[in-house]
Amino acid sequence: MKNKNISKIGEFGLIDIIKNKFINVRDDKNITANIGDDSFCFKSGKNNICITKDMLVEKVHFKKEWINPQQLGKKSIEVNVCDIAAMGNIVPKYIFIGLGFPPKTSEIFVNNLYKGFRKTCDKYKITIAGGDIVKSEKIIISVTLIGIGKQEIIKRNGANEGDLIGVTNTFGDAGAGITLLYKHGIKYKYNKAERYLISKQNNPKARLKEAWKISKYLTSLTDASDGLYVSVNILAKDSKKGAEINMNKIPISSNLKKVFEEDKKQLNFALFGAEDYELVFTVPNLKAKLLKKLIPEISYIGTINSSNEVRYFYNGKEQKIKYFGYKHL
């Protein structure tokens, strides 16, 4: 077997290798969502226990000069709550925080980081249950979150032919925000619309309550942490289905339109920008209007089919879409 670098395999290729090695090691009938979903879930009595883990690494996921420590603490919790929300009606309960700090990290930075942890945990009524601290060359934040729920979880693999593909809120803002920071840095005099885009990058919000409202009607569900393009592909591939996406239906915020006026640029941010942390889901056509009543910000951008490929259309014409978003490896 040829020995490839993991940069050649990519994040999702590496996950597939891990899944193939470990997913069926033990015949455990309590497991309800295995490796490769947004969280690992298992049954304990009448409850579903869901566990997720995410990491933020300095100069990979954030730069200290672009985000203050309290924002960083808040974001570290929100991105994990987002993975719990992506399992449906699950309540985040207990969190473990692992930290790596360079020895010269200031006490004030650490205090403010923990203020961010605490504020977001208080917001969701999450208990900080423990963790670990080690010395490292860069700041590393590793969070493990445990959630509990009584209803059935919603996985990525349940989409059916004819289901509509729905999303919450708008896409592309966070990706546009980080683009502005790379271009100008934090000290630039941004206008109101530009500041909004940067705030969407630095202050994401998990769609937990929205997931609670609509989960019982859904056939599949994930989040858009890696971008809308990746999320749609995941739902289609895991469900062994295909999809048609109407790019004209992808919701774009007025602020993104003000800052980046070109339609193509807006759509590129929406598809590939990542870190929007919105929900992406499938729902039977008959339930679509009900979901819109529950959450008016929902948009329907496409349909699931049996083609085993995802096709994109803009103004009625098929578009050749090539992924050029962020790669983890």
C-alpha cells in the first residue's frame, strides 16, 4: 500500500479510514450514532447520550490579535453546542475543557478566556465538569460536550427521495468576515456591514432552540461548520442519495450583499466560507410549511433525489462547482 501524506487524503478521507477500522469493532446495540456523525450517541435507559469533541488551535482556527479571549471562550463552547444541536432534540449538559498554553500566556488572557467559557455555559445551563491543562507551543482549546435527550436522534443518513433540503438563517457571513480580517487586520476602520460580518466569524451562535423545534419532523440533519457545500454533500452521500440545489434560493444576508456586490462572490462565500454554524436538514415536502411557521428564517434550497450526485443550478442553468474552501489538512 502506498504511504500517502494525510494532506493528500484530506480530513474526510482520514475520517473514512478511522470509521473503517473502528466502527464495527464491537457489536454494541446501544450505539445510536456512530463515528462520522456530528456526535457519538448511545442509549442509556430511556435517554440518548450524545458526546462531541472539537478543537481550536492558535494560528489554525484563530489569531489572538483578531479575537479577544472572552470571544474565543464563547466560540469554543458554541461550536460544540452546534454539534449537539445537529443531533436533534438533545440538551447539552456537561463539558470538559482541555487547554494547552505557552508558558508566557498572561493571567489576564486566561481569566478572560474562562469568562467566555462561563458566560456561554451559563447561557445553555451547561456544567463545566473538568478538563486538563498542559504546556504547548500554541494555544489549544479542546472541548468535550455531553448532551442528553429522550427523543430519537436525527442522523445524517435518513434523507429520502423527494425530501426538501432546508437551512436556517443566512450563509457566507463568517467566511466573508475572516476574509476581511486577512485583508485588513483588526485595526482597520470597518463600516457597519463589515463589522457585522466579522462578528459572525468571532461570535457564532448555535441553533439549539431551532433544532429542538423542528427535529421531530426531519429525516436527516447536520450543521454547516465546514460550509454549505460540504454539508449538502454529507447528507446526500450518507443517505446514499443525490440532490439538486437551486443556488438562487441560498439565503444571503443584506450585509454580505453590501460588502461584496458580485453575485458569484456572495455564493462562493455561502457555499465554501464555513463557520456559519447553521443547520442543514431534509424534511418531507408535506412538513415544509409547518417548519416555516415554526421558524420563519428557514429557506428551502433544493431537493433530494436518487441520482447519487449533487447538481447545482443558477438561473435554471447547471453549474460546474469545484470545492475550494478551507482544508483542515
